[in-house]
Amino acid sequence: MGFSYVVAVAILLSSSLIFFGIIYSDYVHTETQINDAQHKAYLQNYDYMNSKVSIDNYSYAASGSNFTVTLNVTNTGSVTLNMNHTNVLVNGSLVNFTYGSQYLFPLGNDTITFITGAGTHNVEMVFNTGYEKFEKVVIP
């Protein structure tokens, strides 16, 4: 009876060690993922809070029955904006547009060009940091 008691205790202790080893490794893995996600959220929030763009002016020129609109923009924030990941919406619809350079550095200028019809248009630019800039474009 003494030997079976020792074997039972040894089995329980070894299985407990294995169980707590698995739980501990999962805990460490989860904490690492949470810390990484919090760090990425902090960086994304920093980029958003430090993004700012001003639209200096806009111009338009007739292009057949449509108009080519050119917006002159300046990055007045402290974060570099990636124009490859920027979207332009005109009256809520995504439009194709062109830009001068891939990156809009702080205090840098660029032009954004797109084609639209005559009338009053609400233009929204959404940058890679989540920052949005609105402009009303009136084409008589």
C-alpha cells in the first residue's frame, strides 16, 4: 500500500507540472500578443493624431464633357503619408486619381487629380493613417 501511494503522488505531481507548464506557456503567448496589439494601436493612434493636410486651392479644366480637377495639398502634420494607400471619394463614390509622388512628407506639397462632371462636389480624401480631409469643389 505504501508503494502505490508513492506512485500515485508521483503521477499527480508530474501531471500537475505538465498542466501548469502548458497553462503558463499559453499565458505568456497571450500576454505577448496583447502587448504587441497595444503597441500597434498606440502607433496607429499616434499617426492619426499627428496627421494633418491642408488643401491650398483647386483648379479645374474642361476635358470633353467632364472636368479634370486638380487639388493642391500640403502635409501640415508631422507624419509622412503614403499616397498609394489613399482613397479619394467624390460625392461618396470612390474615384480613380493620380498624384505627384508616392509619399507626402511633412511640409511637402503634392497635387491630386481626378475627373468628374460639372456641379458641386463633396470631395473626401482618406489617408493611410485614417485621417480624412473634406473639400467642396464647385464647377460651374
